Amino acid sequence: MAFKTLQTKREPLTLETLAQSIARRRAAAPEIVVPRNEGKRRTASKQALLEAIAETGTKW
């Protein structure tokens, strides 16, 4: 029991049930495509930071 004063009318949700619910929702929903940031409005300091990261050979 999480809280002594908590009174709920429904059964607790197990992680397995939650995972199945999420999988069903993902299968039913169309794929969401989020466009990448083109970086047209980056400040000079941000550009310098990204260039320094790129020089190390890693992605952020």
C-alpha cells in the first residue's frame, strides 16, 4: 500500500498490463514523424559548441 489515506476504486495497474496497453496504442496509432531542427537560428555559441562536439566524433 502506497499511502494509508489513499482510497481508489480501481485495481492497481501492473507493469505488464501497462506495457501491453502501450503496445496496443502504439500499434493502433500512425507513426509520428517529428522533423529535425534545421538549425537556422542558432547562436554563435551554440554553433561553436556543436562544432566542438562534432570534432570529438560523437553525436549529442
